[in-house]
Amino acid sequence: MSADAAAARPAGADGVIHDIGYRSYAGTRLGRAAIVRALTWYSLRGAFGLGRGIKAKIVPVLAFALMCLPAVINAAVMALSSEHTRQVSYDTYVPGLRIVVLLLFIAAQAPELVSRDLRSHSLPLYFARPIRRIDYPVAKLAAFFLAVLAMVEIPLLLLYAGSVTQVHGGSAVWTETRALIPGLLLGVAWAAVLSGLGLLLASFTGRRAFATGAVAVFFFLTWTLAGLLTHVGEGQMGGPQGHSQALAQLAGLISPFTVLDGFRQWLGGTTRGQIPDPGHYGPAYGVMFAVFLIAGVAGLIARYRKVGIS
């Protein structure tokens, strides 16, 4: 510092600004939309362990392989069989396998998207950027929705590809295509409900083990209880027939998995899934589908409004 500059300093000044030659950023500032897109893409990669170590990839890779296994087996059976008949349904796929694999995937990967930021207290850094409080949960939800959607839909597309290569004639291909479309639409419903609820439950703690436990316990216990009550209603003897039938048809309202199955049957699905045909209770499954969907999305947004302020 020169003598004149030192003399010009006001008395009591404690600091000096030195120009050491750093250049300020003069490029284009992309703004809020680009930040949300980048956060969504980063979270989607994180849901499958991409860009991280081997341990982070074990669960998503195994889960994806297990989900695709029935489609591969079906293609092999159709190729070796003389009848070329598809053994797996598009709308239910393999119900028990799908539920167990998705339960494990969501319980393991939902905390990966939200608990890490809570534990490291990095949310203030996100909200210091030009994004609104709603953008963070929306980006996380969009990423996890796409991740769960890929887990559901890609096996269906593999099943379709393996089936159409074994059938002959345009009418047979069109039959397979018409059967596939409802399965794809139901996959969107599965991904929307399960991703929202999974992220909501995982967002209540920054400890990954606790978040994983909360997600797993909720989905597993409600599914188990719904199945137990359904079997009790179907196998009940001696009581009023109307009461036991109502119990079997309404028990599925407890779990998101069985609600999705009842919702499918209410919309016209004829394949037996986890629960019996809900019959005239079908609208109740439509209502519960909306409740679970809204609870997951709105609850996640409300949760991050509170976290962002605290």
C-alpha cells in the first residue's frame, strides 16, 4: 500500500481491500430453471448410484436386474415353446416380486436423495441460489419419480419386446401393444404414489439408517397388514358372508401397494393381483389413490417450506 493511500485511510479502519488480479464472472447466468434441471439430473443419477462408489450402485443394480428377470425368462420360455404364449401380465407383472423389489429400492434410495442434504446442513446453500423453496422438493420428486418409473416401465418394455419378437402376424402384435398400454399407464401411477411417499418419509431425518427404516417399516407393515386382513376376510367361516366379503374387499385400503392394485381393478383390470376385485368399493380405492398421491406431493413441499426456514 502506498504512503498516500495509507494516509487517506480513515482512523479506526480495520481492513484493506487488495486487488490481486482475480477476474469477475462475465458469462451468462442461467438462473432458476437451469438450477432446477441440474438438481434434478444430479438427483436422478444419485438414485442409481451413478457418479459414486461401487457400494452406492449395489442396491439399484440388483433391484433393476431382479425386476427385469421375469421379462427375460418369459422371452426364453416363449422362444422354446411351440405355443408362443406370454406368461407374464403387463398390468400386474409379477405382483409379489414387483412389490418387494420396489420396497427395497425406495427404502434404500429415497434417503440417498434427501437425507444427505439434511445431515450435512447444505440446504441453506441451495436456498441461497436464485431458486424458490418449492424448487428443491419438486426437483427431488421429479428425479425420484423418473427413477421409480424406470424401474417399473423398462421391464415392461423388455417383456413387450420379447413377446412381439415371438408372435406372428400384425394382429398378434397389435394385441400385445393394446395390452402393454394400460400397463405403462399404471406404471406412471405406481411411480407417482410411491416416489412421493418415499421421499416424504425419508425427509424427516438426516440419519440415513433411520430414514431407510421409516420407509421400509411403513410400506412393509401396511402391505403385510392389508394382506393379512384380506386373507382373514376370504377365509373367514361361520360369520356373515357379507361382512367377510366386505373385509376382504376393503382391507387393501391400508397399503399404497394394495390401493394401487385395487385402483387398477376398478379401472377395468381383470387379472388377480394382491387383493380380490373390490367390486362396488372400487371408488374408495380411487379416493385413497388420490389421498396417497396428494399426501406425498403436498407433504413433501410443506416439509421443505419448514426446513428452509429453520
